Amino acid sequence: MITKIRATNCYVFSEKVELSLVADMRNKRFTSNVHQENNFNILKTIGIYGSNNVGKTCLLKCINAIQNALLQKENIIRSNLFSGSSICELGITFLEDGREFEYDFIYDTKQRVYLYERFAEIKRDIYGNETKDIYVIRDILDSNHNVTLDSGALSLLTAVSNTGILIHVLNTDSFSKLNEMKNILSSFAEKIDIVDMNNIPLNHTINLMKRKSVLQDRVVEFIKNADVSMDDFQYVNDAEVKIDPSVLINDKPNELVLNIADNLAEQLKLRSVYRGVTVPSVFFDSTGTKKITALASYIVEALANGRIILIDELDSSLHFKLTRAIVAMFNNELNKNAQLIFTVHDINLLDCKMLLRKEQVWFVNKDDKGTYIYSLADFTANQGVRDTTDIIAKYKKGALGDLPEPELINILLSMELDMERSGENE
């Protein structure tokens, strides 16, 4: 589970920002929303709010950049456009097998090299006091800073390539601590799924539906519950696929955001049943239902296997009751170690009376000086924010951050004026 994310000079963030999923246990409300293990208290969900184009998605991109580095995948990290520097700093703190670790690196986006990295285990006693065991510090620019628990590896830290992080450019088999570090980082990174609600591949659900299992049953149950009229949802084999060719010509699906055209033959095997009539989901279901179909497998797997799911624009095409129900599933005491981080505009989730703790609500805002993030927990009772406060009303008034004030009527007035002037010139 993720406990903290750090970013400096990455994407829209010029100054350092830190997103924290650490629960404040002085707050006794909704303790089921908190994963508690070995003196660590981690929030199971957080929602990130903000106006369009302020940087909500960039927070998820920072996590994705860290994941790509840890898994040795192609990585496109962008420095802040206005900083004039190509040096990005990224870091993550996380819980793995009941132990907490932190990993940070510095990356030059122009040279495409890693200049610095540091990995440590955080140990915390019952009083919250921390100590850190540093596994490795690798500083390409100053080797005097280098540290490793494997003494024989110290001389190798600057001798290997800096086009990747240490666990991928150095054979760690001969070094017990570095090998342990590699296993910890890889295992953690492989548990992260990132879903863009405006570009969800259906293949994840298709692959799960092919396998007869309890998870398949839960995915079907999820999809049926999200649709008020669906009787059943199925994956059929090739022999059962019978489609009128004219349908393929005259009734093509238009949800390009679901990458439907890429694998239409497989997607035709997903069938919805309404009043006993079986139809191809890809042609007959609404955009919202198709998104639910694509999303369901990620959610079910996360809850079943303790995965971390990041969802950009959770409320895109989904009914507000469904988005609320999804968040409630992750907050439930039956969820032992799955985690949900999402960006959202739906203000119905801003509910600290029935759904969320204050520290589970985050905001992204920007002004002339830059972009910054903060939590609802940063607001005090003196500022009129309590657990019983109507947060939605506060948010609507702009008391929790700047809101857009679109004066679109002026466009209509300008158009009317343009028409009047055009008439005068004829």
C-alpha cells in the first residue's frame, strides 16, 4: 500500500509536493477506512479534487513514472515546463509485507539518466518514533555519498550504467541486501494498476471472463449490480457468436475511448442479457455500462488480491451512486489491504459525515506562483471545517479552493453582437 508520494519539478509541479495516505488516528471516525498493521495506519482510499487542468492527473502520472522505473519499462518523465531545469525528483513510501520502505530518485529528463537513488526501510515503534535502515544510496555526481549494506557492491555503484535504476543495471544475485531490495521494489510495483476512465481497455475483463473462477462470478455480479435492468453478463465461445454482418456495417460502436476497434472479435463475445434476450454488449450497452464492464475486473482483482488501483476521472459516465458504492467497497472493514486512489469531480463524494475521513479528501490548486496540493485535514475548526461540516456547501462556495467561474453567457451575447454588426455591414 502507498503511504506517501513525493514530486519536485515534475509535470505541473515546480516546487516539492507530497501526497500522504497516512491516517491521523487522533480522528476516531470511520476506523474501517484505515488499514492498520505493525504500528502503520494507512488510508484505504483518497479522492483528489480540483478544477480542470490544474494537475490532478499529473499526480497519477508521477506514480506511474515511479512504477515504470521500478519495473524497467519505457519511461517518459517530464520536467516542469516553466522551471528551466531538466532535473526531476520523485519518491514513494509504501507498505510491503508489513514493512514500510521509501524509495527516491533524481532523473535528468534531457540526458535521460538517473543521477541519484536511495532506498531505506522505515521502522516505527508504538509511540510513532521512526528509525531508518538505509539499504543503498547511489549518487552519480558525488561517489563520496554512496552507501550500501552489501560492502562488496560499493565500488560498483558508479561503475554500472545510469540509464536505469540500480536493481536493473546491476546483477544483484551476489548481493543479499540489493537482491532483497530488488524483490521488494518489483513486488510492490507489480501490484499497481492505473486506469484512465477515458481510455480503458476491455481486454482485462475479457481475460478474466475467459477463466471459470470465483473472480469471474464476482465480476459478473458487479456488472449486473451496476445496471438496473441487466439480467446476466456472459463471455461466450466462438461457436456461440452469431452476428448479422449488416450490424458490423451499420451499427458500429462509437466508444473509441474503450479501444473497441482494436479487438472487436474478442469483445463481441461479451454478452448482456435483458429480459431473456442475449445481445452483444459492445453494440447494445450504454457507454457507462461498457466502462463499468472494463472497470469491474480491476476493482474485483484489487479487492481479492490486495492490489493498488489508481483511477483517473472515476465519475466519468458513472452514476453518482455507483461511484459512492465503489469507494465504500474499499473503505469497508472486509477490505483487508486493497487501496484506491482516484481523481474526481463528483461532489457527492465530499461526505465526511457518512463516507470519508477528512484526510481522505485532497485538492489540487494552482495560481500564478505554481501548483500545490493539500488535504481537507489541513483545514481547522477555526476555519469552519469539522467532521460534521457540510463539505459540499463549503466546496461550492470556493472556501476549499479556487473554482472556475465560467461566464459562458458572454459568448452568447458576443455572438448576438456579431450578428447585429454583420447585419449592419450588409
